[in-house]
Amino acid sequence: MSSSSYFKLVVILITSLIVWTLRDFLLLIICSLVISNIVCNLCNQIQKGLKIPRPLSLFLVLTVISVIVFTIFILVLPPFIKEFNEILVDIPNGLSKINILINTNLNKFNNLFYGEQSENVIDIFSLINDVVTIPDASTIAKAIQESFRNLINIAGNLGSGVLRLIFVLAVSLMISIEPKQYKENILLLIPKNYRNKFRNILEKCNIALANWTFSMVISSLSVGLLSLIVLSILDVKYVVSNALIAMVLNIIPNIGPVISGIFPISIALLDNFWKPLAVLGAYVIIQNIESYIIMPSIMKKKANLLPGLTLISQFGFTFIFGPLGLILSLPLAVVIQVLIKESFKDI
């Protein structure tokens, strides 16, 4: 192995170590880039559609986004937080009801086969508890609350969550004001022979990310609306909160829909035994409608992600960046797929 090869290996190792050390800061930059990409694409669409200067279109986009965020915080968030806390309390009650239902039916079978005076021969929860301790209702509620607190908590080494949010929004706004200037400055780091190619790659990444954003918005809104209709028909409590949870978690493939289904199913257990089965069936149908009807209808606007890359990105970015990395795994996977495809296209 030559000295130049050793030098390259050392450079790669040092670079990897720096990236790993600064991974929290890099995640903030990634968040800023994703947000600025969405703002810039909306701004460009309004500018082309209304034939107005870019500063005015940017002002309109920021105004609309501010009004939407303000409305959510004032009208939607307070009742959602109230209902969500009630959901977290009711879920352990639903799980406890499963315990009672199963043991009651096991007792009936026991009495049928061995007589009413016999002791319970089978107690499935006792058998399981010998291997794994089953947590009580308060433990389950506390664990769920901690999980979601960790999921939305972005505070870390750089400061509190509020400061990090301000940093992300400030950087996003600065990039949105002059996106071309920032892109050209980045291109200065690339050798001249590769700048045009890299400029085309960045443009294709931008298009792919915009298409992914469009498809996710349509898909999530559809899932939220269908969940709202189904839960209203089945008369499940906390309809609006469960629909919002399904809409938001739909952004996370595979894992998100499973988590969103836990809440209404657990709540439905408090009413009767057939209702959670109906909710489960309805959520399965909704996901199939989303996968085989809604998404194919907007496939032309959707970045066609490879399933293997999607799964690897979910686990990889969650391991590197934590819970927020899971949320950003798909847009990152979209960009990485375009980078790989375009970089090795001529090889």
C-alpha cells in the first residue's frame, strides 16, 4: 500500500470522525435545507403563476405559512394536546381490558373442559410473566409519554429546543432569500471540471425533493381525511386527534402507520371487543388505498424510492441522528438516491 493510499485513508477517517462529532449540527443544516427547498419551490410556483417579482412571492409564501402555523398553535394544538394526554391515559386501560378479556375466555374454556370447581389450568399472562414482566398501566403510560417526548425533543448539545428551532428557521429564511447565491458558493468548492455536472445534480436533487414533498403532502392529507371519516363512522373517541396523528405519522413509512394505529385501537377496546378489530381492518384498508390508489395516481410527482434504500435509510439515519433522523430519513434517501444515480451514470 503506497503512502498516498495511507494518506487518503487517514483523510477519510478524520473526515468521518468530524462528521460523526458534528452530526447534531449537520442535522440542523439538513432541516434548514429541507425547509428552504419547500419555501423556494412554493415561491417559484407563485412567481410563475402570478407573474410577480420573487421578493413579493416570497413574502406571500412566508405570510401564508405564518398564518397556518399561528392557526395551528391557537386553534388546533391546545385541544389536540388535551385529547392526546387523555389518549395516553386511556391506552393502558385498553391494554388492561385485553388482559381481562383473554383471561375471562380462558376461564370459560377451563370450566368447560375441567368443570367449574377446578382451578385455572391455563393463565397465559402468568406464563408470559414468568419470562417477561408485564408492566402495569402506569408504567405503560409513562413509557409512551417518554417515547413521544424523546421523539419531538430536539434539544441537545447546541442548546435548548427553542434555540435550535430559531437557528433552523433563520438559516432557512436566509437561504430562501438568495438560494442561487448559496448554491454558487457551494459550487466554488468543486473543481471547475465537475462544476457543471454537480450543478445539474443539485438541480435534480431539488426536483426530486420537491416531488417527494408534493406526494407526501397529498398522501398524508388523504390518510388523515380517510381516518377522520372511518373513526367518525365507528364512533371512536378522540376522532380529530387520532386523524391528525395518522396524517403526521404517515410521513414515516412502515413504522408510522403502525404507531398511528395503536392509539385508536386501544381506545376502541374501552367500548367493546369488535370495535378495535373494525378499526384495525379500516386502517389496513386505508394504507392499501394510500399505497395502491392514491400514490400511483400521483406517481409522476413522486420520487420513486427503492424499498431497500428506504429501509436502510430509516435505520441508518435513526442510528446516526436519533428520532429526528427517522423523520428526515426519506428526504435524505431521495437526495442520496439522486446523487448516486447521477454521479455514476457515466461510469
